[in-house]
Amino acid sequence: MQSKFILTNGVHLHYLDFGTDSNNSSDTILFIHGLTANAHAFDAIIESELIKQYRIISVDLRGRGLSDQPETGYTMLDHAKDIIGLLKNLDVKNIHIVGHSFGGFLGLYLAIYYPAIINKLIILDAAVDMHPNTKEMLGPALGRLGQVFDSFDTYIAKVKQAPYLSFWDEAMLSYYKADVFQNIDGTVTPRSKPAHMMEAVLKGSLGLPWKEIIGLCNKDVLLINAPGIYSLGAALLPEDLARETVALLPKAQYQKVEGNHQTMLYGIGAKQIKSFIKTFLN
């Protein structure tokens, strides 16, 4: 794995490149993380077996991780242009996309408006309609933004109290390390800024008429759903709503995994996702 930067669409975008000499295929998988996450969100899914078969790129979207944080420009089109520029710079003509949550919406947007570059699309827990109380359910995850924590240990202790973390996986540590900036005095601050993430929600994932445009996606799509309890006693994406989105897509299928919207990326859920990815892409 190499940590790299590239200038695209006016921003320096950070990404992890898992291209190795052992790749048996020229196929590339682009992993796109959720709203406030970063490229390390998929560390439990990206492992040696996938790396041997595919070149894998995992990106920090603008405003997240080590990528630039422009004051404005967090629409879905802004994010899409970043990705298009990244692929052009890497001379990648055609990709599979695995997108979690916000990344799933971005993958769908790319498949609709930039179909020439997309082969197959795997959406992890994103749908036209999420739970009606999604904003309230995301409160604990978004609440960490803009705060200053005494130390990284304090930050992790707070993270472990989140209602959606039903277990701890050591693979989560790299994700949360990449989530914060270490200040000179030893305190840590989450890198993503609340105003940027709010713009991404209002002008991105919630700002588009998905029901009107989703039928324009003519790609093979796999929607993987984790209907375990996330918070407020419910799943962030209940199974019935996930299946409704699958029905709206011309060529889509549904799979269910263990865990919830967050924990699906680790433990048993991660193993199941890896298996589904390999089956779907082969």
C-alpha cells in the first residue's frame, strides 16, 4: 500500500494505492467511503486476496482524511469531478466502484452521469430512502466533529461509547487514527468540518431527486445491506427500504450481511462483503 496525493479539480486529493506487482488483473476497484469517513474505512475488507486479483484505490474525499478542505464545493458534482480527475491522472479508463453510505450515492451518481468509466457498482448501505429518523440517528457520529479531545486515547474512549459500536475490531484503529489531527499540545481534533459535511448532505446525498434519476443507471449493481440496529432501536437502512431501491434499479441484486451501517465494514460483515464482492465481479 502506498499513500499518495494528486491534484484534481483544484484540490489535492489523498488516496491509498494497493497496486502491486502481484496483481493478476488490470481491473481496478475504487473504494469510496461514507460521509465523514476516510480511505482507511475499508481496511478490514481490502486484504491480500482482493489485492492479488485487482488494483485497489481507496480515496479520501475532499474535506476528509488528508485531502484538501476547500471552504465550499461539496456538491455531488464537485465530488464526481474530483474522482474523474483522479482516474484521468492515474490513466484508469474503467473501474468497479465500492461505495459505502455517501460513497454509495456518489458511486450511483457516477454510474448515471459518467457511465463510460464505470463497469460494476457495489453499494454498501445506501438507498433512495433511508430510515425516516436518519438525521437524529447520525447524531453521535456527526457530534464528534468540531470537538477537541484531550488525547487520542480520550477520543477512542468516546468513540467506543457510540450506540452503533456493538463490538471493537482492531482494524478500526487505522480508520480512527486517520480521522483526527494531532495538535502540538497533544489534543486531537476530527479532520472533517461540520459545515463541509452539512453541505455534502444538503447538496449531495439529500440534494438530488434520486427517485427520478435512479432508473438511468444501466450498470450491474449489487446493494449490500446491514439491517442491524444502528441507533434509536433501528437500522439506518431497513431491509424493506433497501429492497425498494433494488427494485428501482434496472439491473440490481440484493445481499444482506451481519452488523449495522458502521460495523458491517468489520468482523463477520467484512468477511461476507469480501465474498460478495469477489462473486459479483467475477
